[in-house]
Amino acid sequence: MRRIVLFMLLAAAGCSRAGQPNGQPEGEVQGRTVSVVTGGVPGAGEAEVIGGDEAALREFVGRALQYIGEGEATTVLIGALPDDLPFELPLPEGSRVIGSTVRSSQAGGTEVILDVDMPPEAVVTFYQEQLLQGGWEEAPDYGSGVGFVSASWPSTVLCLNQDEAQISINALAVPDKATDVRLHIQSPVRYSSCDPQVYGPYDEASAMIPELIAPEASVVQSGGSSSGDGMADTSASLTTDLSPAELAESYADQLREAGWIQIAREAAEELAWSTWSTTDEEGQQWAGMLLVAANPVVSDRVFAWFRVERAE
């Protein structure tokens, strides 16, 4: 999120000096205060810059992006791509380059932000088709059992010769605006997502927990997971307008889609629970329990927990 705001700050400086460039965020100068709309990304809010001029703003952005003590150089390109990418980066027709951040360290890599007039799923498909034709491979899905998550951006990760280069593509629909696209590029790659020795399957219990996506307008604020000795669990605290019963039913639908069979359930105003059973590909039977409870102190906060255990 910090990078989003900083890009907007630089755009604001341009607006304050030369009016509103075509396609830049709307800037309104009032004395020494510049208010900038961040582009409509959900949850991004609004950035306000107070005081200084363009030179001071650029100095601040440069210092804010420095990683003290790590010796990493950072270059910010406004409205441009790096000219030394290790491969030819395809761009969907009509794309607008918002900017790029290039970090000198191997782990830092390059981030590119685009506006694209295509649905998010179509953006991901575009990069899959373009790069796979050029000899890239898509990182496998190891069934990592991520548990409770907020609604995710359509995304994928592709690798070139496993560790020569890697690109992560994320695309987010923004209401009444172009799709917000983030490309994170690494070359060479220290830990390749296509290397099974680095990102292999999780333990068998964790792999039995499916991705449980929060319903629309519900956001996972925090969460955790644990596993061991034939069991695994995942938990999360969510902000939502749904009741525990409504949220539990949304997760129950996803468990059914993942092959789990509901055994029993009960729902009250403050608490909903259900028990589950499934059998894996090896014929091993698993038991599961889903619990969703209201926070007694914060009215829009709900706690969710799902546990799986191997049947002996």
C-alpha cells in the first residue's frame, strides 16, 4: 500500500506544477495542501500532501523508499518501464503504464503498475498465453491449504527456465475504472516458485484445508494456522456485516465444493458450528469442524476457525 500512495504523491507533484496531465490522478491545489485521489483501489483511501514543493516531495519519496542499512538502491520511473528488463514484457493493447519501482537487490526485483481496459481474468489469460508461447512455465498449484482469505485478485506466477526470471501477475477490478495490474519481476530468481524443492506440497493435514474466501464486503483482518501429528487448523478474525450463521453457510458451500460432506450443524445468533468428513485420494478419512463466533465487544467483528484431523 505504501508504494501506491508514493506513486500518487509523485503524480500530485506533477499536477501541482503543470495542471492535470492526461490520465493522471485528479489533483487539487489549495495553498500548500494537495489532495490526491488514489485511483479507486478498494481500501486505498485518499492521500494528502501538506507543504513543500516538487523538489521536496521527490526528496521525501526517495528517502521513504530507501531500506536503511541494506545497501539497496531504488529507482522510481513515473509512467515508464525499465529499459533493461531481462526479457521482452508484453503489454495488453491500450495499457497505460503508471510507473515502475526497480530495486537493486536480487530479492527486491521490479514492480510495474498498469491500467488495462480488460477484465482481470482476461489480463491473467493474456500473460499466460503470451509468456507460455515464449518458453515460460506456470508455477504449479501445490494445494497449500491457505485457509481463510479475503476475496483475492486473479493472479498467476510464471517462470523462465525455472530460475532465470519469474513474474507474478495480479489484476484487480476497480469500479468504473480500468483494471489495476501489478507485475512483480525477479531475475535471476533466488527461490523459484517452479522449483518443487523450494515450494513443495505442505504436510498432508494442511493440504486438506481448502482456500476459504470471505464473502463480498467481508475482510480478513488477521489469521493464523498450525499443523502437526495428523491435524491442522486455520483461524481468522474478520470484519463483516454478516451474522455468524450467514458467514458459516458461505464457508460451508466452499467446503462442499472441495469435497467435504457435512455431518451436523447448529446456528444461533452469536455462534454457528458444523462438523464435516471427507476421504483423500489415498483413501484416508478426515474429520473437520467449522466454528464461527461473533465478537462480544466489536459488533462487526467475527472469529472463524476450521480444524481437520486424520481419522485413526
